[in-house]
Amino acid sequence: MMYSQKVMEHFRNPHNHGKIEDADGVGKVGNPVCGDVMYIYIKVKDNIIQDVKFETFGCVAAIATSSMGTDLIKGKTVEEALEITNKAVAEALEGLPPAKMHCSLLTEEGIKAAIEDYIHKQKS
């Protein structure tokens, strides 16, 4: 299985890795088939995602897509971040092997879950 140079770059030196203790929204998603588990933490101010971190237990593609996904939403409005698709994540990484596209979908779902958590907390 060949990964792009961009995928390997994000795997070896993931961006935004870690945890935000007082996160405004937390998304936890997993894929029972491959065992990948992903946490996405967001900090939002004035509807802008000011900070985002992730913790991912998974393969090369899972870590790389988490890293790229957090890069793509940082500084965006909540609405803009909700529009990020798994295809946009994969394209930003210069492609993923077909067998690993589910990792980019996990990232999309994690971002959406963190934002849904944030919105839910705002209503409470």
C-alpha cells in the first residue's frame, strides 16, 4: 500500500495532536471493523474554531487524516467546518488508498461530532 508523501508527513509529524482539557466540544468516533478510535477537541470563540486538537489510536491513514482534518477546520466558522467532507480531507492529503478512505470518513464524522457536542452545550 502506497501512501502519498503528504500522508507520511502528517503521520510522522501530526499537527494539532493532543487534548484540550476545557474543550467547548468533543467528538469521539470509532470504526469497530479496523479498531480506529478518534477524539477531536474544539475551542470556539465568536463562532470561530480557535483551537482544535486530536487524539487518534489507529493506522497511518487514521492519524494523517486526523492531522489534516484539524488543519482544515482551524480558524473556520462552525458552519464552514461542518462542510468539510472526507473527500476534501483525502484530497488535501494528495489521495488515500481505496482501502483507507474510511479513515477520512472517520475524520469527517469526528469533526461533526465535536461540533454537535459544542452546539448541544451552547443550548444547555
